[in-house]
Amino acid sequence: MSQTLTLEIPDGVFNVLLELSRQEGKTPAEMGAEWVTRMIENLNNDPLEKFIGGMPSPFPDWADRHDAHLGAKQMRDMSGPSATSEPDA
């Protein structure tokens, strides 16, 4: 069974969707449905979910800002001890 979903999206987002769907030979509706389906599948099959809460962390916001924390760590590793420990956000 499938359902119909009507979305209102900004013109800029739709224009990108339109161009990408043309490149793929699909309609914007087909492409949008594929993206939503893929995102839901990714959320339902997150390989890291089993580790959530499994270890202590000094960063209570790691789930929301993991890219910033990883980037800050990378910058510290590349720059040496003088680099800041706070990620820019």
C-alpha cells in the first residue's frame, strides 16, 4: 500500500529537485518520494544507534554537533596544542 503526500517547499529547493530529476529522467514527485523513502530507511537502519548512550562523553551535544566536534578534533590534530578545543558553529 502507498500513500499520497503533498509538500510545500521553497522555490529554490524545488528548482534543484527539478533539475536533478531531469538529469535522472524522473519526475520531481518520483525523485522526492525516493529521497524521503531513503532518508526514512537510513533513520531506521542507523548502524550507530546501538551505541547511543553506551559510553560517557564530555560533549552532551555530540548527537547534534558531531561534525563540529570531529572537525575541531581534526583541526587540533593538524594545528598542534595551540588550537582551540571549542568547535566553531
